[in-house]
Amino acid sequence: MSNALAFEKSPYLLQHKDNPVDWMPWGEEAFARARAEGKPVFLSIGYSTCHWCHVMAHESFENPVIAAPMNRAFINIKVDREERPDVDRVYMAFVQATTGGGGWPMSVWLTPEGHPFFGGTYFPPEDRYGRAGFPQIIQQIEKLWHDDRGRIESEAGRVMGGLRQASVSRSPESELQSAWIEGAHAAFAQAHDEEHGGFGGAPKFPRPSILNLLLRGGEESRRMALVTLRAMSRGGMRDQLGGGFHRYSVDRFWHVPHFEKMLYDQAQIAISLAEAWQITKDPFFESTLRTTLDYVLRDMTHPEGGFYSAEDADSVIAAGSSAHAEGAFYVWARQEIEDALGSVAAREFCDHYGVRADGNAPDGSDPQGEFAGKNILHEAGVAESSSLAESRRILFDLRARRPRPHLDDKILTAWNGLMISAFAKAGAALDDARHLEAATRAAEFVLSRLLVGGDLLRSWRGSPSEIRGFAEDYAFFIQGLLDLYEAGFDLRWIGLATELQKRQDELFWDEDSYFSSRAGDPLVPLRMKEDHDGAEPSANSISALNLLRLGRMLHDDSMEERACKILASHAVQMARAPSAVPQMLVALDLALRPPAQSVIAGDRAAAQPLLRPLTKTFRPHTATILLDSPEAVERFSQCSPAIREMKMIGGMPALYECENFTCRAPVTAPAAQ
């Protein structure tokens, strides 16, 4: 048997196609071989821009001496977690339950039936960092399997049963309570870092779902969100030259990032920036939002409109070199800056961005020594000036000559949905047609490439994958369609959102919430229900919001009832562990408020003076619909005949503000600002 990854689509799998390990892709063939040969499966899960995945690959999977016992003892399977989140979730639940932590690369050993019996994350090539070396692990597992296979299989079956039981456990029936939201705000206030922003100590991750919740709260909650968003944007976690945000900060100051750039971070942070601008009208948030979206359009967009997945943290240190280092593309020696800008401009630039002759990585934030003598740009002082802008342009152009980090150019339906939301919301808030066009092109890309027979697919890279969409693909894309409708009022998006919501219900709905994956896959031993809003929000959290928004637009009570079932099923998490489900609490916040609509009757172009004040303002609890055609009236009046009575007045577009099924007198001119 030899390595079988050469014909896969995933950039991550293709990175391993030349390993001496006899990798196989996830599938029946690999498990059939494990059963036939009586061997356990070694399952390695990661993604193409994962720094520690690269490290383990270089240390172990590229080493023939380590590959040989792997090939002898195991059937070795590689999985891209971004292609198969269903597989990742099952075995991550096992690793977290048995080790108390998780992450990537994830390393799990399975019985030929797919039941996990041992796992972890990164293993070094020899004993170090307090971790057993990978060769020693291989040797021990091979011996245990040979000596006591029956006990291992029995214990693995018991563990799998426990995971299955945990996955179906539900919260007791509970009335939805505003106290859960109040408790969440108190918990985040206690964890808030008043000096540096963010929540807790190092490392600090950008979790926009927390910001989403806090921005919908009172003055103090909004203050924490704005302080955090500003600190993230001023720090080294933001690419100060090229725009966009890195994955997370290794220190509490937002100074030294883990340098990979993920599409889902750009999307969610952009939404938070747009909402922060709507609340404050602060030019800082607008400029940060624009540069973030400019980065995505420049470096992460397919020529036909879809958005790529990620850029790597690592890159080669110089053209022609084979040596890689994290952040090599982004960091600077002070002398480089002085040579490029001249002494006067360099002094101003270095003062502003905290650049020092000996490097500026804080103590303890560079354990690998990769940033010695290097500087990570972060805003440290002096006001913005035209000369600073020119210095940034010069250094950006100089940096562009460096070897770029690896681009993971697969296009994921779910993450494109998040990015569509970001461009749509920014386009509406800033009245920027370019952003609305980007959202529209991406939606068209998904519909033309990733929607087959009314069913979403997971990913596209040159051609569609054979992997069918998961609940998050439906939820995130439906959210994007709803945001796209409220940005441009093209009725088609509401129709598609409604159709896809019905399809999501058919494929994933259980008694009270959504499974993450479809039924019927014999290789996935467990259908899980995601209930954690982490780096990405959960499908259930976004689905609850989608159902509430769509139900209130269409006056469809069945959708609101379904949303409330989801919320009730997460009562325990919202009450006891709010930090785990902040996006679910955003949905709860909407559910507890009376239905509110802004309905504009009249031609789209003529109605702009009424629409613009609405889109520029932060109004997260109010749906906006436009009645600009008989088709629109028909769509929105099916469950609400009163919509038919909302018409122009005196030949002029009219705005009807409604709450809890009662509307104020219509107006034909915007309220005075």
C-alpha cells in the first residue's frame, strides 16, 4: 500500500501526498482494510494553515523512520477538519473528554469500527514539552493492541456509548428567561480585562459572538465590546499594513499574534466593526472595517466571487529559501524600515507602530525565538497623518515582494455565508455599492457551484466536492441571504432563504434542535448537536436567529416556535455557562422582544431617503422589508393580510413602523436626526 492522497481536492490532504506514511482519505475503503487486516486506525485531523500541523508533519510524518512503524501497525487516515466537520466534532469530543483539552493537529486511534480508544493533539518526535514522543506512543499502542485487543475494543465501545448518551441529553423544559442574558453580561464583566480589553488572560481569542451579545446590551456592556474591538484593531493581531485579522493573540496585549488568517474571523470581526460604527459613528471603526474588507477582496476572493478559506501563519523566510518561519511575511527589522522610508519618516512610523532596534515581542511571547530582532506592527502612539499613510503604502508594496504564505483556496459554503453577511451589512451601513456587489457575487457563486438539486454542498475547489452540506452550511448561508435581502431588498434572497430553511429542517431537525450532520453515514458513529459558540458560532445558534428573523418577516409563527424550541433546549448552558453560548443568547435576546418591523411601501430608488437612516442605524431587533412590487406584497402578506394595506401616500414612498402587530401612522419623510 502507498500514500493515496494525490487525487484529493483538499489542500491539507495534498500537503501530505508525498509523505512516506501510507495515508488514506476518510472512507469505507480505509475502514474495510482495517477490518480485513485486524489493525487499528490512526486518524490525523488538521487543516492546511495550521502551524502545529505543519510542525508535526515535518517532525514525524515526513520522517521515514517514524512512518515505517505507522505503516506496519495502523491504517492511517488523514482528514481535513474544514471539509469534514462532522468527523472532527465526534473525535474532538472524545479527545476533550479524555484529556481535558483539544486542538489541531488532532491524533486519535480508533478500532476498525471507528470507536476511539486513545487520542491527543500534537505529539513531538521524542519525549519533550512534558509529552511522550510519537514513536513511543506508536510502540505502546501497537503492543497493547496485540496483547489486549478485546479489552481495548470493549472499553472503546463503552466510551462511544457515553459520548452518544451525552450527545442526546437535553435541557429540561424551561420558560425562556431574560435573567440568563443578565447573568451572561455579569459573567463577561467579571472576565473583562479593563486594561487591555478582551476576556481573561493570554492567549486571547477574538470571539465576535461575545461582542455581538454585548453590543446588544446596556451602556456598560457596549463599552466592554467597543474597548475590546478597539484594542484588537490597534494591536498586532490586526495586519496594520494589509488589513485583516490574524487568528489570535498569544499575549494579553493583543500584540503577538498567531499569524494565520481565517475567512471566518474576517467575516465575524467585520460584522462587529460595522455594528460598532452604527452605534458610535467613530471613523476608526469605519476605516478598520474598510481595510478588513479590502484585504478579503484583494487576497481571498476567487475571480468569480467566492471567498477562499485561509492564509497560513508560516511562510519561507526569503525568496529561494526552503526555511519557513511563523509570521515571516509580516514582521520587520527596524533597519529594513529605515532603509525603505528614510530617517525622518521611519522615526515617525516606528514611534507610531512600536518598532524597536532589538525587536518588540514581549517577554514570554516568543518561545521559539522566531521574532528575535523583529517587530510586529501595532499602534503605540502618535496621531494618524498623511505621511504615515504614505509610509504604510511604501512598506506594503515592499512586503508584497516577499514570498506569500500558503493560501487555502477551497471555498466553503458555511464560511462564504458568514462573509456574505459581512459584506452585506457593511454595504448597507456605509452605503457602499462595492461591498453589496461583493456579497451578491459570492451568493451567486454558491448558488451556481454549490447548490445541486436544491441541496447545498460543503466545498468547491476547481469543481464541487462530493461532500454534502452540513447544518452550518445551511444556517450560515441562510443568514447571509437574509442580510443580503436587508441590504439591497432583492426579493429573490427571501425566497431562497425560505426554501433552504425548509431543506435544513428536512435534513437536520430533531425534536428540539438541529443535528450537525445528516443521517445515514455509516462511517460517522455519532450525529452530534453543536452547542458551543467558539471561533465560529454554532449552527443551532444561527438557526435560532434565522428562524426568528425569517418568521417575523413573513409572520410565520411556526418558525418562531421552532426557534424557541432550540432556545429552550439550551437553557442549562445559557443559565450556567453563558460564555459557551453567547450567540445563542443573542437569539434569546431577540426572542424575548416583541416582533418589530419597518415596512417601506414604494419604489426602491425613491424610497432611499427613508431607507438610508434605517441601514445606518444599529437596529438589531427590527426587521426591514420593502414593498416595491406586487410580488413583494404577495410574499410578505401570505400570513399577514394587513401588509396589503401598507401603500404609498400621495404618490410618495411611506414608512410604517410596527411593533407587536401594531403600527404607528406612516411617514413619508425621514425623522430629523
